[in-house]
Amino acid sequence: MNFCSQCGSDQLQFIVPEGDHKQRFVCDNCGTIHYQNPRIIAGCLPVFEGKILLGKRAIDPRKGYWGLPAGFLENGETPEDGALRELYEETLAKGHIKHLQSVFSLPQFNQVYLIYLVELVSDEVGPTSETLESKLFEVEDIPWEDIAFESTTFALEEYLKNPEAKMTKRGSFVWEKERK
């Protein structure tokens, strides 16, 4: 952080503020403490007649790999609305949320994923500027070796253990080495 978003000053320190337990940027000019919090990613695990919809990423990171429709939650948007927006933006599909399927955290990247189980209204899907291809997969045809992210693998594996389960599954991944 180079400038205070409150007053524009460049007089920032990275210190533990009084009464706190963690280092934070504090503006010497106006006294604002700048809290940095995890980013929320809203997405969905879309299903249609037993098939699972995945999109092949057209953008980095992990361009060319398959993933669930998901993206950063926008200000003023509910996680459910964000998940359905991402579904349409990435696959042109529409659906209805059944329930929160999984919560997955990536603490080293300051991200929390909220993945909703979504029942698609039809099998009409397509590519967009964010996906090279959108495809409904039979369970046995899921391209496991070409899945983009651990959050997708986790959500898919937990769903496939019991597709009728209504419990939210929780998981996390701690990054230990650089990915190829």
C-alpha cells in the first residue's frame, strides 16, 4: 500500500495498532487503520439431468483447464446472485440455486470460495469471452487431470460422494509449492 485511501497521504506505517494483534497499514496523517480482508469467490456446481457443467478457461490463471463457474463477488451483490451471474458469464447457462454446497478457503491467497449447487433449467450452454468451451460431463467423463483448481476438485469430489446431500462441505488448501 503506497497511499491512504482515506486522505491520500503517503505517510503509512506497517505496524501493530494499539489493541490489535496483527500488523496493518496505518496512516500517520489521518490515523486510518487499513484492514485487509479475504476476497469472496462465488460460484456454482451446475447440474442437469445428472451431468455436471464445467467451463474450459480462456483466461489465466490456468488457461485451458476445466473449472466450475466462479468469480469474485461484486460489492452490493449477494453470494447467490454472484454465483448465478458467474454461471451465465462463463457458460451462458441459467439455473436455480438448491443450496450452499461447499465452502473452501485458500488462506495464502486470502480467498474464500462459496460454491452453490445449481440445477440448470436447460442444457443450453456455450463459450464466452471467459471460456473456450462449456460442456456437460457425465460423471465418468470428468477430466480430473485437467481440473484448474483444488477448490473445483474438492467441490466435485464432495458432491459425488452423495449427490443428494444437503450438508455444506468445508475444506481448505495450503499452498506448499509453486504450481506448474
